Amino acid sequence: MNENEKIDSAEGETEDLREETAEAAPEVAEHDDAAERIAQLEAELAEAQASVKYAQAEVQNVRRRAEKEAQDARTYAATGFARDILSVADNLSRALAAIPDELRRDDRNKGLIVGLEATGRELETVFSRHGIKRITAMGEPLDPNRHQAMMEMPSEDAEPGTIVQEMQVGYTINDRLLRPALVGVAKKPDDASEG
């Protein structure tokens, strides 16, 4: 093969290569488009999966909240009624405390007094059955979550901040405050020599 034949042969091969490349170019472009579309679809799929997980978590949170609210509604349904009935319990206690000793000793009043006392015990039983409990106050340190200080009283016998008088009994319902105890709190006695 002479030099011209080699050149012609090389030119022919180059031309064939150009034709093959021209034919392959659309396939390469199609491949690049497909790869880009696959990447786009994978990104959309990941976003959709994240949205589904978020929605499932939100549904679960809503369900838990609804269950808790329903449980609280069952547990504390009687709260309004219980607050109202506390005044009845207060009045009954005041009535029993106001009965003088001479009337208590008189046999003609025994039935009335025994009936009032039985009513008071029954009321306490009903309270207990529904989770309503008295708040301990006397002798306890003041707890602003359970007690409401109405006044300070000078006292040498009690530490400052200790409850020394209870004006109104406080109650809780299932560990929630229903009504705070109204109390008097000890303070250091005023020094008479100051002035």
C-alpha cells in the first residue's frame, strides 16, 4: 500500500468514525436525559416518602392528643360540679361546728346532730370515691401550689412560713388542684422594743 492509499484509507476510516459518532450522539443525549430524569424522579420519591412519614407522625400525635384529652375529660369531668358541691360541704361543716355543747348534750337534738354528722361522713365518702381529697394545711410549710396565704400572723411557736390557721379547706381532684386552702401563715413576732 502506497502513501496515497494509506491516506485514502485513513480518510475513509475517519469518515466512518464520524458517521458512527453522529449516529451515537442521539443515543448519548437520550442516555443523559434519562439519567437526569431518573435523578429527578428519585428526588421526588424521597420528598414524597419524607412527606408520608411526616404525615404519619402528625396523625399519631393527633391521636395521642385526642386520647389524652378524652382521658382527661373522663378523669376531670366532675370538676365543675365538685367545685360547686364544696360550698355545700363547707356549710355543713360550719353548721356542725356551730352547734353549742349544751345542744349536743340535749337528747332531743341527738337525732338531728347524728344525721348531720352522718351526712358529712357520706359526703366525704363520695368525695373520696371520685378522687376528691382534702389538702393538709395546718402545721405544713406554705405551698403556693396548694395553699393561698390570706394573712400573716406573728407567732413565737411556729417557724415563719408555716401555716398556723386554716380559714377554708382546700381540695384536689385526682392530683389536680380543685380549690386552694385559704390559710394564715406564721411570721416572726414584731419586736416591741423596736420603734
